[in-house]
Amino acid sequence: MKVTFPHMGHIWLCVKTMLEYLGVDLVIPPPSSKRTLALGVRYGPEFACLPLKLNLGNFIEASALGADTILMAGGCGPCRFGYYAQVEHAILQDLGYRYELVVLEPPERHVGQLLSRIKVITGNNSWRQVYRGVKLGYQKIRAVDELEMAIHRLRPRETIPGSADRAFLEALREIERASDLAELAVAQRQVKEILKSVPTEERDVLRIGIVGEIFTLLEPFANLDIERRLGRMGVEVDRSIYLSEWVNDHMLFGLIKGLRSRRDACRAALPYLRHFVGGHGQETVGSTILYARAGYDGVIQLLPFTCMPEIVAQSILPVVSADLDIPVLTLTFDEQTGEAGVVTRLEAFVDLLERRRRGRGRVRQEGTESKRGLRVTKA
Amino acid sequence: MVKGYLGIDAGSVSTNLVFLDEAGRIREALYLRTQGRPIATIQTGLRQLAESLPPRVAVRGVGATGSGRHLAGVITGADVVKNEITSHAVATSTLIPGVQTILEIGGQDSKLIILRNSLVVDFAMNTVCAAGTGSFLDQQAARLGIPIEKFGEIALRSRSPVRIAGRCAVFAESDMIHKQQMGYDLPDILAGLCEALVRNYLNNVGKGKEILPPVVFQGGVAANAGMKHAFEKALGLEVQIPPYYNVMGAVGAALLAREKTVRGLPSSFKGFQVAQVDFASGGFTCDGCPNTCEVVEIREEGRVIARWGDRCGKWSGALAERKTG
């Protein structure tokens, strides 16, 4: 048995760690590339969203490297993703690829259900071993998330262009290499040193919150590297979903305390959207509100073309944007690789935020004047 | 000696150049068809501009905008390279103080910019397709055998515009052909097309944004009086067309160059003689990974001066490092 799985940001590092710890053979698909996309577009249904096409491409490329078993997440709608594992499997069957399919559905009752599905893959390993493997994988992905958050702060403040990105790759390798919790602790100290070595200066940077559909948020290939682009334009970003938070919320029943949870976002969304609408639609609305409250300069929503939950959110965001006075930009991604359109919109949005901030400074100054009875300005 | 600022808008369909004097007055404005050769067109523009300006002229700053802005930037040595939305907003809010809505329709894209208190507060660009932009009007005019300049004039003669599907250029065309074969009048068909495009613009780009007066309509398509009329009918508002409606992006780029260099920084403009320099663009497909990026290289007299198109930054980055190092 050789297990493979689809790419979504750095999830590969988590899965690789768990499976290697348990002695399961695995094939990591080559990083998503134009070739992956071309394969997915060729064999996937035209109206399906970008994640399906990239998943499919990943599996075809992994098959060439000897993979014979797919490990994939499932779901129960209304987002179509819940059915993607089966649809993709059927398409692969039609194409003549012989894959076994193991779908990790979110457990309905208790965490044991998830473990039993993992057991299909992990075979003779003891529960204790499985628990340790999952724990190590989880700790690693948490470490990667913390590393990403640090890089989001460093990028707009680096004094040598590209040094934060180089540090990120170096630090990622440190985390990847760790084969148990003790080594991971050592690696994390090493990561701190690497991050410290990035020369930065204190700057007054813009802050943008990125919200939207999870795959498009987490996979740089799908969102044309939006975090890095914004970072280089001098913007500090935060993402509404990090993998460790998602795993904790959806796979582990929030067992790990102290992490940001989707519940906060959903609660914040209530005045605008009281229902679960599939995917992360409700979180998108709620996170936008949370970013506005936290004083962010703007919010960018990402979605794959035809994503229903995010379209619901998109139709609500203009009201949120007006009520809370926070600019929102929506970007839709599909198989296009022409980045000019995205770059133009990002630049214009950043300009808008910058000029707005400067304008606000002006209003503030004028406001102080008004106290002395010179002029009254409404913000 | 005349001192001033040069603005270049390297668009997909037209390449526009303007020269602003220090007071911000437009001294020269050029509107050229790009015809798929952006470098040569920019050079032609520079040559024509140099001829029409007095012999002793000092360029204090250069701004580039449009989809070919990076190209225009490296060729001329621009001080500012800015996106079209910011450039248009800066130009219009300077020339028409108090503007709250800018409708801009160019060759391949259309934009809507919402301003309040001279600040851009929201904007949108056409997303899925280029239906309803200048190129489509061009194409339809050519199919009907009427010069594009006459399009608006003929459309205004219409008494009852026909209804045409505007959502997609393919549907619009088949609808138009159908109506034409049914025997409808040309003015009614053209006016119907204008209305369809305006409907499409307001649904697709406008999407419920608050359009408040003063409304300014600019970009090449603003030359079409039929479109102006259709906008006024749909919005129930007066729509103004600024005097330099078709070169506003270039005006904005020049204003941004002025903003940038006003603190006395010297311009990095290479001079009007770049019109005579031999520029070549070429490209290759990188085989470093399965992304197989199509890397573009711009050469000046055989020397590579810019590269882009690589996802990972291996090629563009190598050049940047050499410059700083």
C-alpha cells in the first residue's frame, strides 16, 4: 500500500509526519503546478471548482510515482467538496487508475470514529502509536502555522527583499526534519533563531485580513501567492483559517484549548447570517467583522469560481463593509494563470487603503482643530 | 524652457502619452493604437511627443500605467509605475473636483471607481469576460461596415432601441444578427447594443454599488455618444465626459510622477532618445519545474534589462539582485 493525498498548503507536512511515524509508505504528489492544473482541467468536469481540478491532477501525478491509495477528507455539504472524494475516485477509475479510497469524514459522534478510519491506513499500529503519530503531526502543523504567522509580520518589514521568504523555507526544513516531539522542540528553537536573523525595521504597515474558502486560502498555487505578493507590497496579512485551527475544530472537537476557533467567527456573523451555508461562508462573514473590530485596514475574500458558500458570503459582505466601515475586495480564482488582473486589483486596493489611512490622519488633525472651534469635520 | 511631467498609459488597445506642465496643465496628449506592438508604439509616441514639444524641454518625472505599465516603465525609466485604477482616480479627481463616480470603459476592461471626499472608497473591474468593452464595439462596427467614430452618432438617431442580450459577447452578437435579419433599423440595433452593454456593465461591474453624481464617463468608449446616452437613461443622472476622456490614465500617471518627484528627486527618465534605442522582447520557457513558466525578457541594445513571468522569482529575482549587488 502506498498512500497519497491532495495538496492544500502545508498539509503534506502534517500527513507525511503522521504516516512516516507509523511506518506507512506514502507518495507526496509533486507540488501543484501548471501541469497538475492542466491534467485536472482536462479530466475534471468543467463546472467543478478549482480544488477538484487540482486534487485530480495531484492524484494523476502521484499515481505515476506509485501511489495506490488515496487518503482524503470528506464532508456532508452543502459545499460540493463533501462529494469530491467519490467523484474524483470515479473519474480516476474511468481513466484506468486503480486507486483504493479512504475518506476521512468529520466524526459525527466522537473522536474514535476518526481514529477508526485512520486505522484503515495505519493497520497493525497500536492505538498508542496512532495517537502519538497524530499528536506529532498536529504539533508540526501548529509549528508551521506559527511560522507562517511570524513570516506574515516579517515580510512587510524586511530590509532585504526576499530574506523573509528564504528564512521561511529554511525554517520549514527544520520543522520537517524533526521525527519526534523532542526533536520538534529543538527545531522550534532553531526556527526562532532563523526568524531573528531576518533584518527588519519598524514600519507603519497596512494590515489586511484574508478570508474565504479554505483551499483557496491555504494553497498558494491556487491564490497566485497572494500572501507573498501582499507582503512584498508592504502589507501585513492574517488569514482567517490556519490548518491547525481547522483540524482542531473539525477533527478533534476543539480538544486543544486556547486556539482561535470557528465558533468565534460564527458568533460574530450572527447579526448578518444565522445559518450554516456550507464551506466557510459563515466564517467569512464573521471573520470580516472580527478583522474590522481588530482595526484591520481592509479584508480580501478569496473564492474559487462557482463556490456557493462564498457567493452567499460575498452578497452579505457589502453590508458588513458599509456598517463597519472596512473596505472589502473579493477575488475569484479559476484556472487562469494570468496574474496581471489580480496584481492590478491588489495594487489598487492597497493604494485605496493607504490613501484612506492618510485621509483619516487628515480628518483626525482637523478634528482636533474643531475642538478649538475652527471647523467641524465628520469622519 | 518648458518643464513638466510625462504620463504613459500602455493599454491593450491604445497607448496614450501626455505631457503636463508644472502647473498641471495638459500641454500635449497623444492617443495611439497599440496594434499588438507595445514597445514600438511607446517609441512612436515618444518621438511624436518630442517633435510637438518645444526643443528645450525638461522632463521632471515620468509615470507609467496600463496593462503594459511594467514594460513602459523599464523602457522609459519611469519614476512611478501605477495601476490603472489609482491613475484614473487621481486624474479625474484633480480635473473634476468633487467627482463621486467614475465609469471607465477601455479596450479590454471596464472599471467603476467610487470616490467620496476625493478618496477612492471602492472600485470594481469586469471579472469574467470582456463583453461590453471597446474591442467588442470595434468588432461589431467592423461587422456592420460602419466606422467606429460614426457608431454613437447613428445610435442617437434611434427611436425605439431593440432589446439585445448583453451578458455575453457571443449571445449579443447572435441576438444582433437575429434582429438585423428580422429587418430592424440599424440605429435601433446600435442603440439597443449600447443599452445592453450599459445594463451588463451596471450588473456586472456596478453590482449594486452606490452611484452618486457627479458621474464622469471616460476611456476610449466615452467617445461613443450612444453609450453616454444609454448610461444617462439607465442611471437617470447627467453623465459628464471630461475633455481628455481618452487619455485620463496617462494624465493620472503624470500627476503621480509629479507627486513622487515634487520633493526635488531627480527623474530616472532615460530621455526621448529611447525612441531610437533598439529594444527587443523575447522569451523562453523555463524548465526548472512543472510550472513551465513563460519568462519574458526585455533587451535594450542586446542587454537584458528586465524579466518577468516566472512564478518563483528565479529569473526576475536574479536580475534584481545583480542590480542591487
